[in-house]
Amino acid sequence: MSKDIRVKKGLNINLVGEAEHTISKATLSNTYAINLQDFHGITPKMLIKQGGKVKAGEALFYNKDNESMLFVSPVSGELVEIVRGDRRKILTLKILADKEQQSLEHKPVNVESASAQEIKAQLLKSGCWSFIKQRPYDVIADASVTPKAIFVSGYASAPLAADLDFVLKGKEKEIQAAITAVAKLTPGKVHVSTGSSNSPLATLQGVEKHNVSGPHPSGLVGTLINKVDPINKGETVWTINPQDLVIIGELLLTGKFNAERTIALAGASVKEPKYYTTKIGAEVATFVYASGVNNDNVRIINGDVLTGSKTTPEGYLGYYNNTVSVIPEGDDYEFFGWNKPIFNKVSATRALTFSWLFPNKKYDLNTNTNGEHRAFVVTGQYEKVFPLDIFPMQLLKACMYKDLDEMEQLGLYEVAPEDFALTEFVCISKQPHQKIIREGLDLLQKEIG
């Protein structure tokens, strides 16, 4: 029996260009890339030299702080380039894929009888540990720490996000195997949220289910944590994305690391928005060009429109992303746009805006921020869209002036940058909320650990 969670604070941003429920196979990518920025806080130590050959699932590098934590290649091929930045920092690894793929095979694990240590060792050496994140700090989980609980959000409420009920259909066996395995790594519960009774996650055994409803950010795992079991100082919880559970489950059942992912290509600038089956790190062009774009002046976003990063057709699918959004570039400006009634934009206020009258209307928005960066203005808008039991503006300011005590007391341990994506959207001061929170988390981890 599930427990209902009704989120009242938030804001749904309904955009045109939602992906149709049809799946096509993306064109095979010639090269695949692993962006090291996806693994925040990880210092890589290479195991394969440039020009070396790898199999799918074979380790490319390990974590300097934990040598048993391996990061693997999504495909078999040749490591053709190691892109470096300042002080020879590794930024990206590019792999030229073989025409005939070969996979590194591990011994399958009986998830029912395996011990917690056996499961942990398998996940570390197979590369699947990278799919387990922890809070506080929103980084890859510390394998030496035992979490008080594990959280999985099976409801995506972000604008144009992939419909998890659709992409997870038929993957129940793999998901159940992964849940059974990771449940042994915590003395607490595995909490799973769903948005409907038709979700493939609704039939899971050995979990505590939560039926979530309400506006965005009701689908964020941070909202689930706050409503079910908030984090206090000294406590740790783990989070896992549902599609990553599929990869973990298949690895445990078959012994093979299958980096396949079903992604939603969506947005007003996409001619045929739909779902594509591809692999982690594939070239964005392999599916963007297949659907086509309406014009050249667009922005391709690796992820959803609130939390994703700007990319190009020559870019590569992010390690954790299951959505690619394409919307018009906002490089135009409205004369006296601040001083006239607005009917074609979403707003959290009712000052000369009328989106509140049409809650189900879909909008064709671009990337224009409709204003410039300025000092914080106290409007009370953050609190209207922020459902966590936290004071958002006070926490943002504490991060900006680096007061560690205030950051702790105001609940920084509990949040991740994505939890502040919506407050950033409604911010009339145009402050980079997600960047501020990320820097605050990094400082807190460095100083307190």
C-alpha cells in the first residue's frame, strides 16, 4: 500500500513539444564521450592510455580517493582522445566505437542470496557504483558510509522530462533485481515514489511506496526526501535514478554493463519530438538530426530546460541524462517588455501576467531571461514554488557569504542544485541559484567533510 504525498507549492511549466510515445533507434554513433564534469568531485586516475583498446564495461579510470571505484566505457573501441584543461585536468574521454561490439563479462550475482559486501564489490568493479548518489553534497556515494535510507523518484515533473512510466515499461525484472540488491546496503528502507498506479515501479517488492502528486518540483528526489525522512547533520541517504536501476539490474543478472538508455528528444524547435534508444555518451547529432529542427537559431540542452547544460549537435549525451531539449534561442529583446500585459509567458506573479488564468495552456518559450543580473529583491516568490521546509533566500545568502554555521542550520545538507532550479526560474533578480548552491555544497564538504 502506497502513502500519498501531496505537494502544494510549486509551478508547472507547460511547454509545447512534448515527446510522443513512440520509440526509434538512434543512428549508431561513431564516437562516444565521457564528460568528467558529470562526476562532480571525482579525481580520475587513468587505467587506459590514449590509443588503447577497451571493451564495453571495461574500466577507463578509477577514483583517486577510492581505488576500487571504477568508471567504465559504454562501448568497445579505441580511446582516441583525452581532452585536458588547465593544469592537465582531464575533461573528456572520447572513444571511437568498434563496428562489432564486445563486452567485458562479470559473473552474474544471485541478488537473493548475495551478501551486502558481495553486491557492493560487484557494483564498484563493474562501474555501476557511479549511478548511486548521496546526500549531503549531491556527489557519488561514499562506499564506506552506510546510508540511513535509499530514495528513488519514479515521477518526472520537470518541463518536457521523459515519461518514466513509458520508458521503464518492460524493465520490471531488472529494476526489481537492482532494488533487491541495493536494499541490502542500508539498514533502513528503500523509498520509491510514483506518479500513477500504472507505473512499472508500482509493483516493486521490498520497498516503501509513495504516490506523489502536485506541481513541479514534486517529482524531484529532494522533495521526496524532505517529505518522508529529512536529513540531519551526520546522516546520509542515497539516491538512484530509475533508468540507472535498469543498468544496475541487468549487470547483476547477466554480468554485462549495458549502457543503453531511452531518451526523450523534446522541445518546440523539434519537428518530430519522440523517444530514442541510444547509449550513454552518444553524439547528440545521431538523434537530433533524425527528428530535425525548425530553424538554426535554437539551443540544444543536455537535460531538461531547468537543470540541463547547453550543448551542440557535436556534443555528447550526458552520463545521467534521459532528456534532450531543443527550444528557440532567446537573443531578441522586447521594447518595454516589462511594462505591458503578457499573455505568452509563464509567470509565478499576477503583475501584468495572465498565465495563472490558463493552468493547462502550453507555451513556446525561448531562453531569454527577460532581465539582467541584479541584487536580491525580497518578493516572497521563492517560498511559493519551494515545497521543502527550508528558507530558500536565507540559505542562498548564507552560501554567498560563506557562513558555514548558517548553511548547516538552514538545511544545506538536504538539498542539491536541482532543488533550486525553479526558484532560479522565478527569480526577478536573475541570480544563478543552482551555481550558488553547488559552490556552497563544495565549500561545506571541503571544510566539514
